Amino acid sequence: MVETPALVYQGRGAGPLVVETPTLVYQGRGAGPVVVHTPALVYQGRGSAPVVVETPALVYQGRGSGPVVVDTPALIYQGRGSGPVVVETPALVYQGRGSGPVVVDTPALVYRGGVSEPATPPAPAPGLQYVDVPTEARASRYLRLASAGVDLSQPLRLRYEGLPEAPGYGALFYVGAAAPRHVAWFYTSRSRPAGEYQRGGNSLPPLTGPWKACIGFPPRVTSNDPDLTKYADCVDFVLAGPGSLGARPTLVLPPAPLRAGRDLPIDYAAMPPCNCRIALHDAAGRLVASHQTGRLATGRWTTRVDAPGRYALRITYLGDAVRAHMTLDVVP
């Protein structure tokens, strides 16, 4: 057995063994099981042919008659030489052959091998519902937005026009909490009834959800007043996580029924490029478990639900605004 911060190796074999880490190179052959665990790689399998694995940039080449399972943050590979092969990864080079179906799901993949059946993707979990951010133009009496959905990483451009001959006091409010939160303010000149207020990308706090842009005039508003009710005019918009407008993530769950006290692996894909959160809540609304995607589009979260019942799975694209949700029923 060899243990390092980057590697745990357990196995036996009649062939040579070479291990280098934290960048792992494994070369060997044997009829017995081979298990390799690292933060970048989990490999489990047996076979009579040579196996070469390199990671974190993974290259897998080989063939065998026994099962092979590789599970890393960058790779999920499950299969056996004569049965089905499933590969999901953002960066993978795979070379091999097999007589069963091969399934590949990846944004960047080089695959070379022979198969006897056409590839089929894993079925996404049914029942996932999306909460879309509106993207139509919005206008009020004085204020204009080209899109009601504002990407946090992109500039906010708020146009104003037709203002009265008085100084204007503009403000931005986050209204997704119990009370409006006064976040930003700006001023306009009595001599300039039309213009544009801009905020640079990532200059607003990551409070995703509903906002209001407002403008008021004396004598009711004479400064950057935090009282939303004093402003003469407002336009609504929704702040969204970076790159998440129009996002449609997918989840793949184990076949029903889901049972309490057992591992629950959840494979996700097509997540937007922000630190999204997948969370499970019980029927009373209490948080049971959660997972952060770390800005990765694909990955696997393995959790466990100890008690049977109905649970809500919720996905947020940064902040607290729920953008996708579904119900999970867990049986004893």
C-alpha cells in the first residue's frame, strides 16, 4: 500500500508497478483487482492487459475482460470490456475497444475505439423545472432597460429620459429579501433630462433575484434616500449569476426508488460558469445537504438521505435565487 496526500493505492498484480504523484502515472498488469484513489482520480478494475493512467490530464488506454470504474472531478468512466461503457468528462482522451455500447458526454473529447452499438446519452432526471430570468426590454415613465435580466458579470446600463427640470436622485434596491436593501445611488442634473447610468460588471453584490432601479425628485427625495416608497418612478429587473441567463442544467439520478440510508449519486451537466449550489431540503424546509459546483459545468455529487420522505432539490446560480428545482421521494 502507498499513501500520499494525492494518492492511495491498494492492489496486487504480477506485472510492473510505477507510481508518480501528485501527477499520477500507473503502469501494470495483473489478474487481481487494482484500486487507485487520488483527489484527481479514483480507478477500480481488473484485467489481463496493460493499463496506463495519467492524471490530472487523464489519458486511459487499454482493454480488458473485467469491470473498470474511474471517478474523478474531471472524469466519470464506468464500463467493462464486453459490456456498456459510459464516459462523462470535460477533458478526456480515451483509446480502447469493446463489444458493448459506448456513451460519451463531454464538451472536449477525443475517443478512438470500436463499438457494435450506437452511442446513447444517459437520461436526465425527469421533473426538473426551471425558473427563467426574463429578458424582454423594460420601461417605466422615466427609466429604460434593454433587458429585464441582468448578468452580474456584465455592465448594467440604465437609461433615463424625459426628466422634469429638477435634480434627480436615482437608486438601486435589492428587493428579494424581507425588506428592500439600498445598494447603490446616482444623481442627475436638472439641465440634462436624458442620459445613462452605468455600473461595471461584477460591481454589484451577488444578490441574485429581483431588483428595482428608481428615481425621485425634490422635495420628496433630496439625497440618496434608503426609503423606497419616496421615489417617483421605478423599473424592475432580475440580477442573475455570471453566464446563467438561459441556462438549462441537467441531472442524472439513480433509478427509482431512492432509498434512505444509501449513497445518492447525482451527476450534473450544463451548469453555468459560476459557483452554483445544489441543495436538498426536507418537507419542513430545513437544509439537509448541499454541494457547490466550483464553476465546473459537469460533475458528480454523492450525498445520503437518512430518513424517508419527500425532499426538494434546488439549484441556485450564485446567491439565493432558485433557478431550478424538483421533488425527490425517498423510501425506507
